[in-house]
Amino acid sequence: RRVPQVVDIQSEGKKDVTIETLQWIHEHKTAALLEFCVVGGGILGGANEEQIQRLSKFAMNIGLSFQIIDDILDVTQDSATLGKTAGKDLLVDKATYPKLMGLEKSKERAEALIAEAKDQLKPWGDKAAPLMALADFITARKN
């Protein structure tokens, strides 16, 4: 069984890490954490199977977008703004979206994931406002 954190650490310094591997890592770390929270809330709120699937897709997309934006911020912000050491991913030669896709394509991918996430919430209309706000926060954050 593959452990996402182990795969993440083992990927440091490797030149053959693919986008698919990087996505798998973050689907099973950041996105899985958000999925548990969002889907759990849906289950507790009485969501049906279709709604749970929508919530799952929403959460996975915002989780991946969160990680892409985190990778972008690591190379575009300073340590004071981030509240942590900027550029540390570069120092350990970590596999990141900007490293594998470039900065501009990473930004485009994050924006597309957020748009796809928001599409999943359309059936709820205004009732989904808190989740829409969460998606907006992820894209607007600077640290």
C-alpha cells in the first residue's frame, strides 16, 4: 500500500516525477482531508448519493487547487507574507505544480479546478454560499 506522505518525500530530488504522481499525492493528502470534511457534512445533513458525489468532486477539486496555489505561493511570495519559509520546496527539489507545469499553466489549472468545483454546487443555489466562499478563499489567498 502506498502512503501519500512517503511518496511525496521519496519524490524529492527525482527528475521523473509525473503530473499524475503529483496529483495522486495531493488527492490522497490535501484533497482527501477536505473531502472527508465536506462529504461528512453532507452525510450528516442528509445528502443523497448524487449530492454526496457532487460534494466529493467539489472537495477533491478545491483540495487540488489549494495545493497548486500553495506551490505557487511558495515561489512567488516572501517568508513574511507566507508566515513560513518561502522557497523551501525549491531547496529540497520537491515535485510541485510550478516545477512540472510552469507558473502560468499551474495558475490556469488551479482556476479550472475551482470553476469545476463551483459547478458541482449549482443544484444547491444560494444554500451553497459557504462552500462557494471557501472556493473563492482558496483562490484569493496570499499565504
